Amino acid sequence: MLPSFTVSESNAPAISGICRRLDGMPLAIELAASRIAVLTPRQILSRLDDRFRLLSSGDRAAFSRGWTLEAAEAVCDENAGVQVLETLGQLVDKSIVVVADQGEAEKRYALLETIRQYGLEQLEKAQETRLQRVRHRDWFLGLVEQAEPGLHGRGQLEWFNRLDREMGNIRAAIEWCLSAGDEEKGLRTVGALYWYWHIRSFYVEGLELSERALSIGTQSPSASRTMALTTAALMAWGQRDVSAMDRFGHAGLAMCEMWGDRKHLASSLQIRALTGSNSRTRTTLLERALEIAQEQKDTWNIVNALRLLACVMTGQGRYDNQRELCQQGLDCAGDRRQGQHQLAVARPGLGRVGTR
């Protein structure tokens, strides 16, 4: 700053122009004013074609819609060291970074969009974009893979809320995989999001990203491709696109069988059953899915297979069988202390039977 600086008739038009060009943003104006010791207002104004070229000494941003300290340490510093914490504190003090969410568990931070865009430009100029994007991608892939089993358990509400907060970053990570041709990690990310997208009814986005991930790379059989095919089939089901669901479901099941992927076979069989041509076919597929889920001790798929079998029994008018299957599902979900959704999908069947 320049203590002797005053507004005058000669510099007032330039100062007014600076304020207009910076959209009246106090932070941006304050940052521009910090250059008054070396530039006149007219010089500052003339250099605002590149709006934030002067407004930072190198602060950079790879995040979308905010971040946590833990994420910043993983993405911005190889050793997750104290330097990130100190830098973040300085940026908060300068109001360059704002505390966006005062959660009890952890604080969340954000940048104004225009400053974030400036940070991305600086990454490009420093040729650090790829490094930061790779770290960003790996961190959020790890997050969704950690969340995936949690979306089925007792802590599912917390995991759904956490993914809600991070979807901007997760979408950015997927887009990076797609643009960089990173087949394996793109497939793993969309595969881990299948239940989140389903419960949140993000079917259009889920199908579009799944299809794009499935279209890159060698398209060789793999567990990650199997799960992405299952995700695409479920997303097509949510849009009542029977043709796409049948195509993806068939491909996913065939790849499971060829790859020997027992872990995802129960899910693939259930998805395939939803487009079964008749009740006998659906029953055969679901009974096999139940058997494999029981073999894997996969409570989530056990309950889902029992629920879908109960629906088939309802269509056949076999209400005693439906009651038995629903009760098994309820007992399994309750005994294993699983998530609220598993109990919820079992109970309505018993309610419907009770009204017969």
C-alpha cells in the first residue's frame, strides 16, 4: 500500500474503471490496490484485460466447489505437510479463501470462481496442471471407493452427505480421467458411484458419464469395466430405457462370467433379471444371484435379491412365498445391522402382503 495515496480528479476515472472491471468485488479491489505502490491507477486499469494477472503472487487452485484441509494436503503437497496448513491459514486471513462450511467434523474452504479460474491459469502457465489433476483424481477416486460400501451401511446418510458436498470435485476428477484417456480409473470411479447416483436419481448424468468411460481405452475385460457396465444398466433402468439397460446388462453379465468376477456377479444377475422376458427367467436369475450373494456373505445383495424375488412372487400371486422372502430379507438386514435402505426395501413387501 501507499500511505500518501489520495483520490483526485485526475485518478478518479481510472479508480472508477477498476471497480467496474472487477465487478465491485471487495477482495479483487483490495488485491488490485496492493499494487498502487508500483503502478498508477491508470496502469492498473490498462492491465486488467487479463483480470487477475496482477492479483496474486502465485496462489493456485485445482478444486471445484470447495475442499477440506485433508483433501488440500493430499492434492497440493506430496508429503501432506504443515506447509499446506500454514498457506491455507494465510489465504483465509487475506480473505482470498473463505470458510464455506462450518461443519462440526471439519471445515470446508472455497474460492470465488473468478479467483479459482485465475489459479487454474497459473497452474497451466507453471506446467503443473497434470500433476495437480492426477493428485486430485487419485484423492477423489479413493474417496468414492471408500464411500461405496459405506453407502450400504449404518453410516450411509453421512456418506451420502459427504458425496453431495464433493460432487463438484468428483465430476472434475471423472472429466480428467476421460480427457486423459485414463480408462481404469475412470471406470473405477463411475462403478463406485452406482448406488449414489441411483438413490439421488442422477440417472441422466450417471448414464452419460458411464457411457463415456466405457468408450475409452482398450475396452478389455476387467472387474472395473464389469461394474461400470452394471452402473450404466442401472442408470438406463432409471430412465426406463429398456434397450440400453438390456444392452449394458447383458454385456456386464457376460463379462462377469468370462472374467470370473464373483464379487460383482450377484449385482449383474439382478440387473439382468430386471429385463428378463418372463417370470421364470427372472426367477432363475435372481435365485442364482441370491446363492452367490450368500456365498460371498454379501448382505446388501442378499436383501436385494430377496426383495426382487418377492416382487416376482407378487406378480404370480404367490403371496405366501412373498411373505416368506420379505421376512427373510428383514431378518437378514436387521441381524447384520445394515443400513436403513435395506430395512426399508424389505418392510413394504410385508405391508403389502398384510393387506391381502
